[in-house]
Amino acid sequence: MRLGVVRARCARLLADLGIDGPTSAKELADQLSRQRDRPIRLVAHPRLGEMSGFWIGTDDADTVFYDDALTGLHLEHVIAHELAHIAFGHGHDEVLAPDVLAALFPLLDPAKVRRTLARKEYSEAEEREAEVFASMLLQLSADPAADALTGMADDTRRRAADLTATFGSRRRDVR
């Protein structure tokens, strides 16, 4: 899928969710939960290994797990990325093996898990769409050149500058 098509789909989703200005990942989760009439829980987890976040859907709720070491814009991006997968209906209905679920999440009943999605399981098109959506949401909320990036690693600032160069700034309060 071409970038212009992906951006248009993401812009439509933002509009459908009523998002046109600064919005945190938590606010996005709340809005998406209301729209779908289905709870979404955001849970920090210390044992995600190489993943920075993933989504588990059970019969009664969706849970986005994210690496508890994440902070700031990186945390917002990871959560928004996973929420985009939920909103777009990405993935498939396969689940992790019960023993894997039990080891990672001892309090979660494997029999109730509907779907488990980790970044490596998405198609390339789905992954791109989720990345673009998360980036567009962050652009509505922060100017990558702003003080929010002060003190962040050089590679993070470079990535933010690359995103701005690619997609432009959409901040509503920039004059």
C-alpha cells in the first residue's frame, strides 16, 4: 500500500475517532473503548523481551501490554501503535500457546484469550499502517522540535526529525 493511501486511511480513522488535536495514548484508548463499547486496558509489564508492546484480546476486553521501561514519546508511540492495530482490526485470531501465556501472565486465563498480537506477527502493510497512525497521533500532540525531546537520546531526536520531514508538522497551536 502506498504511503499516501496509508496516510489517508489513518487520517480517516483519526477523524472517525473525533481526534483533531493533542491527544494522549490514554485518551485514544478511552475514545476507542467508548466507540467499540469494549474495555481497553493499558498495562506496563517488566518481561516483554524484545517486544516493546503487544495486544491481547480476551472475550470481554482488550489489553495492551507495554515495556515498563518505556517513557515519554516512545511510550506514547508504542501504545498508539498497538491501539491502531485494534482500531484497524489487524491481525488474526491465533493465540499464544497456553504455557507461554501462563509464563508471561500467570493471572490471565488462557482459555479466555481471543487473540494475541505481537509486532512480528503483523503483515508488512498492517505494521506500516500502525506506525503511520501512531506517528500522526503524536504529530497532533507535539512538535518534535519542541522541548519535549530535550534530554532524549540522539537517535530518538533524529527519528522524530525524520518523521517531521516525512509527514510535516500538524500542531494546531503553531503560529
